[in-house]
Amino acid sequence: MIKPAKDEIHYILLKLHSLTGIVPVGAFLVIHLSINSLRTVGVWPFQLAIDALNNLPFLILIEIGFIYIPLLFHSLMGFYIIHVGKTNMFRYRYQRNWLYTMQRLTGAITFLFLIYHMGTTVGAKLWEGKHQFEAAPFLIDILNGEFQTWQGILVYTIGIFSATFHFSNGVWGFCVSWGILIGKNAQRNGAIVFAAMGIGLTFLGLATVLEFNMNPIPVEATVAG
Amino acid sequence: MTDKKINFKIKRQDKPGLPSYWQNFQVPYKPFANIISCLMEIQRNPTTKAGITVAPVTWDCNCLEEVCGSCTMVINGKVRQACTALVDNLEQPIALEPMSKFPVVRDLQVNRSRMFENLKKVKAWIDIDGSHDIGEGAIMPDSDRAKRYVMSECMTCGCCLEACPQFSLNNSFMGAATFNQVRLFNLHPAGSMNKEERLDAVMGEGGITDCGNAQVCVEVCPKNIPLTESIADIGRQTSWQFIKNLLVK
Ligand code: HEM
Ligand code: SF4
Ligand code: SF4
Ligand code: FES
């Protein structure tokens, strides 16, 4: 059977968009929010984790290969998907239709937030050349400042909410489009489980923001040895 | 009673490609009137509310009992069958529009051949003829029969496509009705012999990956077909098919 390769490419690209939303991008989001929430336990565990990450071998390759490329791919495909659909949630007011629109909206908001967030963190870190043990005090200093203004808190709250909503609703979409949740009950129960997961992740993120806001403690670079 | 009127606002279009325009009509009230009976009244007396005699409004209908799907149109903003839309349950003036996602033929008539083309693409039938006797068919479990019965009720009306945010006049999305047919025929013991061909047909542009899970289709389907179950099932079947294509072919 001969089939135009264009169709196969289309199928693979959309499946990859779906998959990259879970791994590595979604997995990264979960790990990222979890590690950050160490800040609620204390500034030392947090610094320890950042030190560990910034001393990983081939860090820049890991970041590019496992985060930046998949994220950029997922985002560009995401904007293509947004462009193909046309929301009609005001005409057909059903819950799922509303979530469909929210999935697109939060994707776009997350994209904007990530430009800002990466600019003030990794971007600044690379620009100033703060590597290994120098990264943690530099980053913690920036974050301490960001969470002192209501604008900063607002931007992070919206950003975190968009990302966790988009991810949780996205896991549901993934499970439906790959045929993991098929029946009506299965789909509804899955939605409840993933909503709970989303609330948990949002809580982790916002607790971290609150901790930074209330206890902006500066740190010294860890001295090896 | 006799001077009670039913008010209509109808979107009209004289020919394919021409701009559309609205006209208001009034017909005498009759209890239990439906949209088709009112359209027939307008056909008998094609005079607008302003008193101008115009060309009668055209529409499609056939069974008048919600089994053929031909009278599907947008009534007060929602897609549904005109024959089962009772005037007494509708807010006036009743707005009638042709479906927006199919090319208009004239007034309320649209061309739904895209749906039939898609049925051909996915071979929505079972091959039973051969040049030789191919024997009796396999037995089907009753649970499959029951599932297939519900799916088989599709009347190709187009509601699920009209209401779908991913389906538009100028893209190639196949839509829920088509995916449901793939599931229907793949579940049949004889139909499953062409399973892979059907799956391949929905694994390209406009295929299963282009569904965004907005699930409006299942809400508007007049036959209550579990379309989102069919979509998820075809999602599963195509995912396996993809892995198989990668590893076996
Ligand atoms: C924190 C970063 C992100 C994560 C964790 C994430 C995760 C996911 C997941 C798991 C899905 C479900 C895939 C599926 O439906 O099968 C998804 C879908 C989607 N993502 Fe993202 N995403 C992220 C960022 C973005 C960005 C920046 C955009 C850009 C606009 C975007 C646009 C979309 C769109 C439009 C969909 C819907 C696909 C559909 O329903 O067909 N996402 N995302
Ligand atoms: S689930 Fe949504 S996007 Fe998919 S076919 Fe139904 S209405 Fe369209
Ligand atoms: S699946 Fe339902 S809404 Fe769609 S064409 Fe068939 S009967 Fe109409
Ligand atoms: S005329 Fe057949 S469904 Fe209305």
C-alpha cells in the first residue's frame, strides 16, 4: 500500500507534540516545582539542590536536549494547533469545550511566562557567566527580589497556574488521544485524578512563591572541599 | 388564537458563492408546529414580514422523524434537526441558518458530500462479495452487537462536525462521525479484515490526531452516539497501528 509520506509526517509530528507534553516537558515541570518547593523547608536544602543541578556534567547539553528543544517543539506545534482550531465555547457552552479553549489559552500564557522566567533566571545566569557554585547565590538573589513586588508575585502566580492547569488538563488529553482512557466513566474519573494532581502542583508552586516573599534570605556560595 | 403569529428570521443565499442576507417572515400559529411545517407555510405564501413577495425559502428534509439527518440546520444558534424542533419550545423570532461548515447550495440547503467522501476514504462498509464463495461470517459476541448498534445509528447529519471547533470549511478534518464509522466497522468480525486500511486512512492530515478533545460532538449528536468513546478507541487502535507500522513493516 502506497501512502503519501506527508500524512505519516503529520501523524508523527502531532503524536510527538502530545508525547513531548508529558516527557520531557511535563516531567520537567513536576521535577522543577518539586525541587523549588524545597525552599519551603529551608534555604539550605534549596541551595543544595541548585548546587547539585549546576554541577551536573554536560549541563548545557542536557538543558538543550531534554528541555529547550522539546519545549520549543511543543510550543511551535502548539501554536500551529491553536491556529487550526476555532473556539466556539460561547455558542456551545459545555464544560469540555471550555477546557478545550483554556488548554490553548494557558499554553500561550505559559509560553509568554517562560520567556520572562527564563530571561530573569537562566538567561541572566548565562549572560553573567555564573556557573557551578556561583549560580545558587546569584539566582537566589534575583528570586528574593522578584517576589518582593506584587507585580512579581502576580506574574509568577499566573505563570504557575497556567503551567499546572495546562499540564494537568494536558495529561487528561494525552490519555484520551492515545486511547488510555476510553469509556465515559474512565474519562471522568481520570479528569478527577488529574485535577487533584493539578491542585497539588499549584499548591507546591504557590507555597514556594509565598516562602520567597516572606523570607528573602540571601546565601553565600558553597565552598567546595 | 387565530391571529397569533410565529416570527422567523431566516438567513438566505441565492446561489453558492453569493453573499447571504437575512429576511423576516411571519406564519400563522398552529399548536405543535415544527420548523418544517412552518417552512412549508412560507413556501405556500413566500411573503416577508414587510409584505414583499420573494422566492420561496428552500430546505432539505425527508423522513420527518429524525432518522435521515437531511433537515439539519442551525436553529437559534444551535445545530439540530428542523423536523423535531418544535416551535412551542423555541424563543422567537426563531433564527434559521444553514450549517456554516458545509458549502451552501441555496438558503438552508447545504452540500454534505464531504462526509460521504470521508466514508469512502475509511471504507465504511464490509466486503462480502468475492469471485468465489467466501463462506459464512464469523459469530459476533452480543456485547459487540449492542455496542455496534448504538454506533450504527449515525445518520450522517453533520451536527457533530458543525459544532466541532476543529472542523472548518477550509480544512480537511474528518470529524467524529467518520472516526465512529471506523470503530463500527473495525468491531465487526468480517469488517475487521480491513481494519488496517481504515486506520491508515485516519492517520494523516485531518485524521484522528487533529481532534482536540473539546467533546462538543458528543453533546450535540442527536443519536446520542458515544462519539468521544469512539474517538478514544480509534486513538488507541491507531497508536498500536503506528507502533506496528514502525516495528513490523
Ligand atoms: C510547562 C510547559 C508545558 C507543558 C508541561 C505542556 C504539556 C502539555 C500536555 C501534557 C499536553 C497534552 C497533549 C495531548 O493532548 O495529547 C499539551 C497539549 C497542548 N499544548 Fe502544551 N505544555 C506546555 C507548554 C505549552 C506551550 C508553551 C504551548 C504553546 C502555545 C502549548 C500548547 C499546547 C496545545 C495547543 C495543546 C493542545 C493539543 C490538543 O489538544 O490537541 N503547550 N501540553
Ligand atoms: S472531541 Fe471535539 S475536536 Fe474532537 S471531534 Fe469531537 S468536537 Fe471535534
Ligand atoms: S455522529 Fe451523530 S451528530 Fe454526527 S453525523 Fe452521526 S448522527 Fe449526526
Ligand atoms: S427530515 Fe429526516 S431528520 Fe429531519
